[in-house]
Amino acid sequence: MATSANQQAVILFAHGSRDPLWRRPIEAVAHRMKQLSPQTEVACAYLELSDPNLPSTVSQLVSHGIGNIRIVPMFLGVGKHAREDLPQLVQDLKGLYPHVSFELRQAVGEEPELIQSMAAIALRVN
């Protein structure tokens, strides 16, 4: 199927875990994004221990005509996975799908809005 630069998707990329309950917060963010922006395709992908992985998620989106993919690392800290593993995965995907535009965002833990929200939550008195 031909891709269209007008069709875009956001992939929430997280580490993954053997515990299925671990996925709930990531999936909750995806669900909320779909409510806020129904026209945006949203998917979750995981580095390890959970499915789907990033290459299979990208493959599925591209097969549905997506031509613009933004990858948002759902990491609080910027360790080896965010600094090295993910950029290499994205570079490999660019080679496989040269007709698709990929945007790799910074880890959410570096976003000022999230830092502010976490500080407010930590300071909140119940």
C-alpha cells in the first residue's frame, strides 16, 4: 500500500515488562490521546519483554498507509535504551522504510510539563 505523508501516527515506546499490569499506564496515555485527537493513529510498542515491538508496530502502521511516524520514548530517565538502543532501532527503520518520515522525540521525563506535574503530585497533600 502506498504511504501518505498526510497520514500520521504516534508510537508510545516503552521498555516493557513480563507483568501485564505494567502496560496499563502506557495504554492509558494512548487511550487519552485517542480521545483528544481522534484523527491521530496511536500505537504502543515495547523494547523487550512485551509485545508488540517497535519494528512490528511500524510495519503494521506502514501497511495501513501511514507515512509520518512520531516515536515518543515513555522513559523518565535517559539511560542506554533511550540514548543508544532506540536511536539505532529508528535508524534501522529508516533504512527499511525510506519513504516514511520518522521523528524521534526526547524522553518524556525530559519534558518540562511532566517534570512540573510530577513535582506537583509529589508535593500534594491528601
